[in-house]
Amino acid sequence: MNIPRVKLAHLPTKIEELPRLTAALGGPQIFCKRDDQTGLGFGGNKTRKLEFLLAEALNWGVKTLITTGAIQSNHCRQTAALAARMGLDCIVVLSGEEPLKKSGNLYLDSLFGAEIIWTTSDKREEVLLETFNIAKESGRNPYLIPYGASNALGMQGYVEAIKEITEQNIIADWIVVASSSGGTQAGMVLGSLLHGFQGKVLGISVDQPANDLQKIVLDLVHDGAEKLGLDLEIPPELVLVNDDYLGGGYAVMGAPEIEAIRLFSRMEGLLLDPVYTGRAAAGLIGLIRHGFFSKQERVLFWHTGGTPVLFAEPYLSMLQ
Ligand SMILES: *Cc1c(COP(=O)(O)O)cnc(C)c1O
């Protein structure tokens, strides 16, 4: 079954070899999938997911995109850019405290013309729904994009991304990727089954215990398969999650993330972000040091974006 999609991402994204990083770590051969370069206001993994959600929204004649995230949400920034590009209104419900001066993604949200509603992380879903209802009642024809764009539609972006890498003829024993709302990893797991990708997908959890995230990802794999009209039995052991690198919790950049960001910058001229890819790379580095991969293996580090957060505090000061 073909699910409608609006093609606007810059695809296929490049796969680059990282020889200096590989040598510095003395471990497996490392490659990088550059989904930080998908387009839409600095790019990132949400662009692939939004292609599918946008198709449904346009089909419904929607006028306003509404979504939610943390104060430095990459997902909200990419949604805001998408709305601007399509001539739609955008409302983002952000958790955090409104700062005196906007920076990073928050600054970009405003630049793209998004309306911002402030809340706290525990009230996020409630305020999101309230915002949606108000917009609906005032005739703004809203479309609700879930947190992280992770649902049966959004995850299809990563089913397609796996098809893309099989067409790029990459032989990877592992994909290592930051995993949070689970849609990216779920798409990769389903995509591997559907498109015969033989490598394993290892999600480095960014903010929750492995058991919780595993369940979220598995549910999304099932939902995504159903959307495709498939009745698949998904073995839970296909969903590999590592939660050893949660550090101080969500969006708290610690020594491992700082080391990873510096190492990628200095070895490869490649920028990571403080929240997601910095943590996933810290996981990759930690696992290599523990001998998790053999030297002969090939690891595809999947860059999911997030780099505008390098310009937001407290990260900016901590990295200087
Ligand atoms: C949202 C995001 C992720 C996590 O993707 P999920 O599909 O939510 O698991 C990883 N990296 C970056 C940069 C992100 O913005």
C-alpha cells in the first residue's frame, strides 16, 4: 500500500566515512548518515516524518499545524519551517520558561512565524489539546502533529529511509541512533524487515528506561505495519535499546556528551547536538571502549540533526 507523501526533503542524504574518528577510537569502521542535512530550516530527522503528516494535513484542507515539544525542540522548529514553506499557520506548545532572549531553535521558531504557547512538561499534552480545540472553534482548521511526529504515519519516513540506504549499497552491521519518542527507531525496524536490511538497529535512549522505550517503539512498529495494511508478527528482540547513557536526564549535557561533540568536531569537522546526537555518540564511544563491536564491523552512526541547539544556553557556554 502506498501512503501519500509530500516530497520536500533533500534526499537521499549522504553517507560519509569517518576515517579519522575510526582511527582515534580504534574500533569498528564508522560511517555517518547525514540526516542533519534533510532540509527545512537546518534539517533533522523530523523532516522525513513530516512529509507523511503533511500529505494527510493537505488532503484534509488544513490551515494550521499545531505541535509540541521542549523549549529547544528540533521537531517544533522543523514543523514551523514546514508551515511557513506551505503557507500554513503554526502553533507550537513549548515546555519550559520563556527566556528574555530567544536563541537556538526557539529563535528560529519565531523567525518562521510560529505562535508560541508556554507550558510545563507535565501539562504539555493537556495544553496541546486545549490549544487544538481553541483553534478548531475559531475556524483555524488545525492539524495536530504528535510529540516528535511519532505515530503510524510519521514513522513511515524511516521505513523509507531504510529503503534509501539499501539503494545506497551500504553494508552496515549496525545502525546506532538517538531514540526518544521512538518513531525513528520504529521506522528503521519496520523498514529493515520490509526492505531486507540485514544490520541491527541500536537505539541509544535519550530520556527513558530501556523497557519503556522498547515498548513504545514496538507499539509504533505494529501501528506502522498496520497502516501499510500488513499483519506482521514483530519479534520484540528486534528492538534493541541501550539506556546506559541517560546521564543527568533529558537535555542535560554532561562530560560524555561534551567529549563526543568535541571528538566529532575535531576529528571530522562534523557537528553533533547537545541533546540527542551528542548522547548517541557518547553511547557509541562508550560501547566501542567496552569492546561491544568487533574491529571488522561497520557501524552507521545515524545523524538525526539538532545542531541549532549548539547556539543555545547553557550549551553554548559549556562548550567554549
Ligand atoms: C527528535 C529527535 C531525535 C529522536 O527521534 P525520535 O523519533 O523522537 O525517537 C533524535 N535526534 C534529534 C536531533 C531529534 O530532534
